Amino acid sequence: MVIIIYFHSTNLLFYVNLRLLILLIMKLIQKNKLAYFNYKILEKFEAGIVLTGAEVKSVKKGQIDLKGSYVTIHNNEAWLINAHISPYKMASSQKDYDPTRARKLLLKQKEIKSLIGKEKAQGLTIVPISVYIIRRLVKIKLGLARGKKKADKRESIKKRDVNRKIRRAMRQKV
């Protein structure tokens, strides 16, 4: 989708791709690289996350860890389990703070029902892929994933090494 932007004072006309515009607005906070290594991501979803004020400030500072976290669905609500958000240093009201508490994810009921069906029928897992900020809102990208076997992991390591060698050779030629 293309958006046309016209600046009347300078008579400039810009054609802007909407996806590029969103990427310019989006600020990536944390990426779960281990999810791409341990799972084959089949489908991606975007969800909001319910956080306290101090947790939002901590996430914006990049103090979130997604390693070992996963998503479960209870009573038609999606919950992020085992994601570690460090306590915000400047907050005074965090005496009994649990950094790995379960956090509710904001998804539409239609998306939750499709996730329940796919998760149960095909034996898939829902894993968080990345956390980012769009227009002051903390969002989390979820992936419907199938676990990789050891041979698949070795194959992805080999591909990564080959690509690294090719990039290194290309840099030396230039």
C-alpha cells in the first residue's frame, strides 16, 4: 500500500510505502534469537501486552528477556509465561515484584480461537519472537511454531556458517 504525502509550502510530493513507514516508526526492543534456532516459525501474530507502569519503563530501557518464555491459553485468554522483566530502578512501589510473573496478552477472540485450534490439532507451540514499541505501545510478536529436531538444528548451523563465509569472502574481494 502506498501513501501519497504532499507538502504544500514546498510543492513536494512523496510516495511512501506503508510497510517502510511502519518500520521507521517501530523500535525493536528485544529479539528472541533462540526461538528461531529451536523452532520453525509457521505463522506470526502481533499482540499487545498488559504491563504495569514501571514494567513499561523497564521494557523501554530494554530490560526484558524472552529466553525460555512461551504462551499458554487459559479461559480464552492468552498468557505470556516465564518472560523476565527486570524491576525498574526508579520505581519505589515494587516491594513484592515478581519479574517472571504471567502477563496477559491482548489478542482478538478470533485470533485466540484459531490459535487454540492449531495448537491442539497440529501439536504446535506459541513462542514470543520479539518485543517492540509502535506509537508508545509495547507490542509482542508471537510465532506459531513447530519444534526442530537435532538434525534440523545442525543444518541451520551449517547454513549460518556458509553464509558467514560467503559474506567474509565478499568483503575481502571489495
